[in-house]
Amino acid sequence: MAKARTSISLDEEVLENVKRLNLNLSEIANEAAIQSIKQSKTEQWKQENKEALDEYNAFIERHGTFGEKHGVMFKNEPI
């Protein structure tokens, strides 16, 4: 993926430690951004689908799951 230049501001102590430990700040920032994006998208999806999830959970509360109703389909027993 192509890289783009940007600038960030860090606490002085954080930057000193990054330099002292010879850490790759670009990689750290990139990975942190990726994780934040994933988390934000997950939360957004949950909000967008809250009504359907609530309805599904209510259905399971009322009717149970397939496994609860019909038992285990495959058992670890020798034939």
C-alpha cells in the first residue's frame, strides 16, 4: 500500500522513548490507526444493526436455540 506523509504531535517523553528504544513510529502509528478504524467500524455496525440484533436476541430468549431444542447433533462416541 502506498504511504502518505503526515505529521503528528506526541508528548516529549513519549518521543524521547521512541527514539531511545529505536522504535518505528510510522509502523506503530499505522497499526494503531488500523486498530482504531476496525474498532470504530465495529461500533458503527453494532449501532446500525442494533434493532435487528435486539430482535434476534429476544427471539432466542423466547424460543431458545436449535441446539437447546433438539440436542446435540453429533456426539464424540465411537461407532
